[in-house]
Amino acid sequence: MIGAGNGMRVYLACGVTDMRKGISGLAALAQDVLRQSPTSGALFAFRGRQGDRIKLLTWDGQGFCLYYKVLETGRFPWPSPADGVPA
């Protein structure tokens, strides 16, 4: 489990993300779509189309950490793109 410290910002990529993306692709989404610096120390969360997969990307000061979780049953609740910040 990731222990997000006090004051850690968490950004959700509303809608679905192509789970084939790796660190570079997700960092580009954080930069271009979420308009945040991927090396800011914030946590960026991305969910797959079926809702059973999530990827978390963060910068730890030395490099990127990518966490990937797949649920056996159920889905991650997630906001739709209409709920997000306008681009």
C-alpha cells in the first residue's frame, strides 16, 4: 500500500486510460492532459476501460515509480470525463 504523506496531491485522470501505456506514456498524459508536472511529487492515478485495473505514477526524487493493481472482482469507482477539470 502506498502511504500518501500529508499534503501529497493526487490527480485522477477522469475517464479511461489505455493500460498498455508505460511510464513515459503516463507521464506524458500527466503533462499534456492533466497539465501537471509529472516530476512534482504528486500521485497520478489512471484507470482502465473495464474498471478493474489501475496504474499509479509518482516521482520519488530519483525516478518514477509505477504501481499496477488488477482486481479479481469488482471495479474501481471513477469519475467520468465530464466531472474533470476543463482543458
